[in-house]
Amino acid sequence: MMILPAILAGGGEGKRLAPLSTPARTKPFIPLPDGQSLLEKTLRRVNAEGFLPPILIGRNDDRYALMNHARAASIVPQSILLEASSFNTAFAIACATAYAPPDAMLAFLPADHAIDQPEPWKEAMQDAAKLAQDGDTIALIGMEGVAFSAEYGWMELKGTNIIKFLEKPNKLPESGKFFGKFWSIYRYIRGIFAPISRK
């Protein structure tokens, strides 16, 4: 099954990694010690078997940076969708969903994730795509939290089903299995993705 990646590079105010990041150059565009940016690393991950050329979503102000980082990753995006100003994740997902072919298996990928082991990630992407197709549903990929942080949202799972979202809680409940770092996923599922997931 071919996955159409929609890479979300538009959000952020450049505060988390300040002073390296600024409103003019947010986290996805900052070169890391190996010379590659997080956006470039994301593009390289999807430049592989099983993935179609990606859709890039970003701010109009970043249009040249988006093209330059794609060129550095040796990838030609299918399209680059530009926002007049920075909106939220839900808006970017809605745009990509409206733009993509109706039968596309879309994968929404933030451009600021560091993933050290791309092969297990690619396997997880294929598994999630199969789960979404077979179950006619939304599939999420996450990571089990190593230590609690109130900076992220958390999901309580029962088997492979999501039972509950906790939006940046002060502490986790005593029972249950929780996966973290899902704040943006929670926001778009709660807000807009469910109504537009079927065309």
C-alpha cells in the first residue's frame, strides 16, 4: 500500500529552541550537528519504498526554505501548500485532506520529530496504514512515555484502542497504559479531522 505523506512544517513560534529558533526560522529548519534539519530528516524518511512523493504544508514566508530543504533531501514534493500565516495543525490537515485524491492513504507527519531508527518507524507506518484501511478508521503511531511530562498530551490504551486522551495533565492516573507526545494529534482529532476523514 502506498502512503501519501503530508508533512506539516508550518506551525510554531520559534520559542522552544530559542535563541536558535526564532519566528523567522522555526525548529524544523534549524540545522542539527550533522548538518541536516529536522524537516530534511523527515523528507529523507519518506523518500523510500512504500511512500508517494509528499505534500509539504508550510507558511508562505517559508516557501524558499521548504524548497531548499526538499532539494537538500533529494526529494521533489508532489505539492507545496502555503498558508498566508501560521494556523494550527487542524487547518493544515484539513487543507491536505481537501487537496489529496479521495482514495489516498494520508499520513500526517510533523516536520520537527527526531527519529533515530527509521526502519522500525517505516514498518509502523505500514502497519498503521493497513490498520486504518482494514478498519476504515484513523490510526495513530506513538511512543511509550519513558518519564512523565506535563508538556505533552497522553493517551490511555486498551489493547490497540484509544480509551481516553489527557491534554497536558498535571499527573497521570495510577492505572492504565499511557502513551505520550500526542498533543497535536489530540487537537486535530478533537477539532476537525473526524468530520473530514471520509469524503
